[in-house]
Amino acid sequence: MKNKQLRPYLMLWSTQALSALGSGMTSYALVLWLYLRSGSALKTALLSVCSYAPYVIMSVFAGALTDRWNKKRTMLVCDLLAALSTAAVFFLIKTETLSEWHLYLLNALNGLMNTIQQPAGEVAATLLIPKDYYQKTSGLRSFSQSLNSILTPIFATALFAFAGMDMVVVVDLLTFLLAFLTLMLFIHIPESCESGKAKEGVLTAAHEGLTWLRENPLILTLIMYLACINLVASVYDAALPAMILSKENGGETILGIVNTCVGIATLVGSVLVTVFPAPKNRVKAISVCLLLSMSSENFLLAFGKTPLLWCVGAVLGWLSIPIMNANLDVIFRSSIPVDMQGRVYSCRNTLQFFTIPIGFLLGGLLVDSVFEPLMAAQPLTGLLSSLFGVGKGSGAAMLFFVIGLTGVAVYLIFNALLKKYRWSDEFAMLENLEERK
């Protein structure tokens, strides 16, 4: 019976995952397009800054709105507007008028649509998934994200190289159309029965989400932990293309291979989290996974001189991330009342992800204005040159060393903070989620 109940979610998940693949290919190809024309890590990082800025600023209000709005209609409208922005990119390419500021503006629009759609999609998933399937469906989401991580650089690089940017956009629009029609015609998403909340003002409802987090300090601490990790991870994301595309033994193909290794690692991690039993301590599992990620890939990227070592780093850095995400997802879905999830998820989004645009901006600035000039001034036989290499890209390698140290420091600080909750009622509740189903 539950397998039949799960069918609508599986339809939603599979078609949305395919659409995400198309969108990811466009985003990836635009990074290649802009970096190859500008050679600037900062200009490329600004693409992500423009995507995340509206997401961070408006998320706290978006959840309050989506708690009041019909989830299905909200997702359809947001998908449609995002597709129109992609169509605008196609038009600008065909008329040979595409420029940097167009991409920044369109990325900001996509970020705004994602801001509204994401909490609606989270609540819709909760309403469609039987409780016993929370961890397995979280593994499915990680699986599709991992598969997309594998396929995105392969397909995007191939289409970009052989058919041009416009063909990448066409594939994106076709995958959107499939997901849009499936959601519109074949999936019914039930609404929460909580009607009184719909009459509240947006500010009042958003305040309730923040209040819930304040009353659950362990959840709030986990969110702030992830916020600091996201700062480090977004600096990494800004620096990775700048290093690999600039190195003599790098380039577009090598960047695609490294990103494919990221996808393979997360795919394996997704399979593991789907088949393995739930851990006894989900909070500890999250913390250990983040330590493994922060203490491996960044240092291999910093000191590795060959694509093979970069790929090994990618595998070690991303293998445990699906396990972390699955445990975090189960904690949120099981702890937050369903009629509050839109509000709380949106407050979570603002608090957990506000560091991402900061990290992208910081990463671009550090590569272009600090570490690349610093390494360019080093003698060829100097210590820093022997550690991080010479030429363009060596500054980004040095930055990976710095963020590796920062990531380990974040783990040590928050691991100490989390220990004080070990004997609290909230910690005991999270340790007994399986029994509470």
C-alpha cells in the first residue's frame, strides 16, 4: 500500500531531477562561457552570488507565503518563470547580444523563483512521502543529485564544445517541459489542514518560524554549523574553476572529469545511505561526515599537482555528503510540525545559506586580488612555489589550503558546542526518531 502511496512522489522526484539536470547543464556551461571570456574568478563567482542573494534575503518570507499558497500552483508558476529566463538566454545567444550583466540579472530572477519554490517543494515532499520512507527518499534525492553531478559536466561540456551554448539551453527547456506537464497533469499534492495560519500576516508567520528555531536550540546550532561549512564550501566552489581551468595540465575537460568524480562519490554515498540502517546518533553522524569532507579534498587540491590527485580529493570530499544530508533531512522532517515546515524551512534557508553568496564573493576576491598576486610574486624555487605550484592557478591552490584549515577549525568549534546538548531532552528526542514514527 505504501509503495502505491509513494508513486506520486516518485513521479515528482524523477521528472524534477531530470529538469534539474537540464538546469545544471545550463549553469555549468555559463560558467565555462564566462570564465573563458573574462579569465576572472570574481566575475564567474558573481553568477552564483546573484543566484543566492535573493534566495537568502527573501527566504524567511517565502516560507510564510508558501504555507498560505497552494503548493502545486506555486511550484508550477516558479518553474514557468525560471524557464522563461532560460528562454531569454537562448534569445540573447541567437541574437549575439548576450553579455555579463544579462547573466547576472537572469540568475537573480532564477534565484528568486527558487526561493519561493524550494519551501513549497519541501512541504510537498513531506505531504507525499509516508513517514517510514523519509530516509530512503532522502537517499533517492541524494542519488538523483549525485547522478546529475556526474552527468552535468559530461553532457554540458560535450554539448558546449560540439553544438554551442544554445543547444545546452534547448535541452534545458525540453527537460523543464516534461517536469512541468507531469506536475500539472498527473500529480495531486494535498494541502495542510491547518487553515488558521493562512490568515496570519507574512511577518507574523515568519516570526513564528524564527521562534520555533529559538525554542529548539540544537536544531538552530546544527543550522549555524552548516552555515559556516557553506561559507567554506562556497569559497571552494569559486576557486575550483579558477584553479583547474588555469593550470597547464587542467582545462575544460579536466574540470569536467573532477566534477564527474564528485558525482560518482555522491552517487556511491547515496546508495550507502539508502541501504545502510539508520545511525544511533544522527547528530554525531552529521558532524563526522563534515570533518571527513573538510579534512580531505581541500588539502589534496592544494598540494596535488596532477588531475589524478584532484579526482581522489573529489571522491574523499564528497563521499560522505549524502550521508550527512540524509540524516539532516530526517531530523528536520521528523522534528518540525508539517504545518510549520514552510516557515521553518525558509528561516533555515536564510540562516544556513546566507554565507553562500558571501563565500562566492570572498572566494573570487581572494583568488583574483590576494592569492594569485601573492603567488605570482614568489620566486620559482621558493617554499610556496614548491608547495602550491607556479603560474596562474597556484594562488587558488594556496586558497584551498587555507579553507581546508578553516573547515577543520569549524568542525572543532561546533563539535564542542554540540556536546553541551548531549544530555538534553532535545538531543534524546533526535536520537529516538525511529521510535517516534
